[in-house]
Amino acid sequence: MVTKEEVIETLKTCMDPELQMDVWTLGLIYDISIANERDVTIQMTFTTPMCPYGPMLMDEVYKKVRSIETSNKVKIDITFDPPWKPSDELRAMMGI
């Protein structure tokens, strides 16, 4: 059985190559759902719809979550609704 906590810990190892921060901390992950105890669906976004690293980032998320021993299927849904907006805390971490 895969747990949400395992997925989150795995997502924390997926780095945005431009911002050098993980997708979880950046707030790019909007939702994680687990069906049948093994099938993971992730709803995520990119910092911008034109993100040049989007396909690479999505591939990394897929491969790393799929590598969790107890996972079976991994589905990633990309959305831009709502558009990504960094939190005040994240903005402070980024120095902006």
C-alpha cells in the first residue's frame, strides 16, 4: 500500500532545475490521490504554462513516484487553474 506521505517525501526529491527547489515546497502539487491502495494520481502545475522544463519535470515526477515499491500506476494531470502563485513564505525563501 502506497501512502500519501511516501508520495510527498518522493516529490520532495523532484527539483525544478531553474529555481533549484523541489516541486512540493514550490507548491506545484495541487492534489495527490491514491486509489486501490496502489494507483497514484497527482494534480500539478508549472510555474508558467510556457515552462521549458515542464515535460522534463513531469517525467521526473512520474519516474520517481512510480519507483515507490508499493505503487502500481501513476497518472499526472497538469492544470493551470488556478495559476501558480508563490506564497509569501516561498517568496521570502526565494528572496523576492
